[in-house]
Amino acid sequence: MPSQARAAIKASFLKLLNQRPLREITVKDIVQDCGVNRNSFYYHFRDIPSLLHEIVEEHAERIIREQGTALSLTACLETAARFATEHRRTVLHISQSVSREMFEQHLMELCRRTVEGYASAAFHGVSMRPSDREILIRFYQCECFGQVVAWLNDGMRYDMQEEFHRLCQLGEGMTALFLRRAAEDAET
């Protein structure tokens, strides 16, 4: 169970991150906002990047838990998009910061784990080579990641959920075709 000070630091940091870019937030700003002293901040976190890392990790884990086993690729992306939309300014500030590499690593992992949940349902009962399963998972992982990064790079100005939903409609049957070919190749 996190301490009250730790929770207050995280809440203040997220509040400030929603108001201004990451580069403009200092430890002094955070501790003044939440009412703890600097020593308390450094007791819980090495620095602001470690605080950000922990928060991104926690939110990624929560999204994965809430998403469960996705029944469609659209559902995979909607989970991440819903979170990003609800926390639009915060996500934009993180993605436009010097911590973007860390953010993208977590985003890639989030996409991976989300697609693995989808694959558990969609690939169930299909006999295929493990290498083909991995190729398909990586393909969908990169598709989800690429869609999210393109959306972030565009300032989240369009409805990504709607666009990805349309992309899935256009590609309907593609997964079934991939799985059929993988099953056929597994027999040879």
C-alpha cells in the first residue's frame, strides 16, 4: 500500500502535468502543490523521471487489467485511446517531453500485452508454428503502436478510435486469412 505522501506526490505531479509541459515542472513545484517536503519527495523517488516512470508503468498495468482479453483489434486500441483521450493534455505533455523514449517503451509493451490478449482469443484452436504466432502478434503490436504514435504526433486532433475502427472494417477477414495460411503451413 503506497504511503499518503507517495500518493500525494503522484497526484500533484499529474495535476501539474495536466497544466503544463514536463520540462516546466520542478520538484519544488510538486512538493509545494502537495504539501510535503523535498526530503519526502526524495525518500519516495530518485527524481522526476523515476516518478514519471512509475506512474506510466502503473497506468499501463491498469489499462491491461481493465482491457482483459480483447475480442477484436478495435477493442485493443480503444482501451489505450480511451485512457489517452481522458488524460489528453497529460499524455501530450509526456509524449512531447524528453521522456518520450520511456513513454514509447511502455506504449510498445502496452500494445504487446493488449495484442497478446487479443491473440489468445482470436488464435484459440488454430494450430500454427510458434514463429508464425510471434510474427502475427508483432505485426498487430506494431500496427497498434504506429497508429497511436501517429495520432500523438498529430496532436490527437482526429478521432483515432473511429479511424482505427474503419481500418479494421477495411481489413476485415485479414486475420482469418493470416490464420488459415498459418494453419496450412503448420500442416506441411
